[in-house]
Amino acid sequence: MKVSENGKLLPSVLALLDYIATRKQLALETGHVSAQEALMVIHEARARGIAHIVCTHGMTGPTNLSVAQAQEAVKMGAYIEMVYGAVLDSNGKTTLQQYAGWIKAVGPAHVVLSSDLGGARPYPRPMPTAGMLEFMTGLHKLGISMADINLMAKTNPARILGLEP
């Protein structure tokens, strides 16, 4: 879906942001947009008072935020979603080692871990729960602490949903 034109968010996107801003129980995900569009959406969402924002697939396709862009999104109050499915679907373009580095660069307090494994694919993939366990185990083997994994997989998603732990 198109969200901007000539460097400006479309009126329909602004209307949606206004709708979400009046419903504090809702969270905004940026969706499958470019890095530039994600930053535009996050900036405008914050300006309109939206408290809970997640940059969908943050540092992998199709958004592909750079570390500097992810840090900018975090400064605006967004969480960066990191999905295990990208490791399985990318033919080596996205690795657990990259994720571990990105988590350290962005800070686990601003990251949400997700499996993104619910959709059908023409090749075998683990069930979402098994994939999530593989993701967390792999990150732990690369030096991400269990406390940080719990923060990213449990606490941060709860906060986004307004369920303060």
C-alpha cells in the first residue's frame, strides 16, 4: 500500500494516524514500507500523540533501516521489530549474527522479537513457537543475555499492548 507521495504522507495515512491517536489502547505498526516512509510515519505518529509504535521488520526487507535510521526511530519512541523469518527466507542476506549486532546497536529496550512464521511458504519452515525458540536460543548463543531476550520477547511486547509487567 502506498503511504506517501512527493515526500509527504497521504491524507488517508494522516486520517488513520488521527484515528489511532484517539484510541490509546491501539498500537501502530509501520507496515511494509521503505525506511524513509517508516521514519515519516513514526515522526507523524509521535507528533499526533501515538504512544505505541513498532517499526515492522525494521532492519530487514522491505523496510531495511540502517543502524542510524533505527537509532533515529528509537529516539522518536518506536520499537524495532526483528523477525526470525527473515533469517530463514533471506538466503543468507540476514543472519543471527547481524541481529545480535543490531540488538546491541539499537538497545534491547527498543527491540521486539517475533517469529513472523505464520504464513504459508513453498518450502518448509518451523511452526511459529518452535521458530521463536530457535530465534531466542540462537541469539543467546551469540551473547545476548536471557534477561535481554525476555525483555525483547515478553516485556516490550506487553508494554506495546499496554500491559505493564
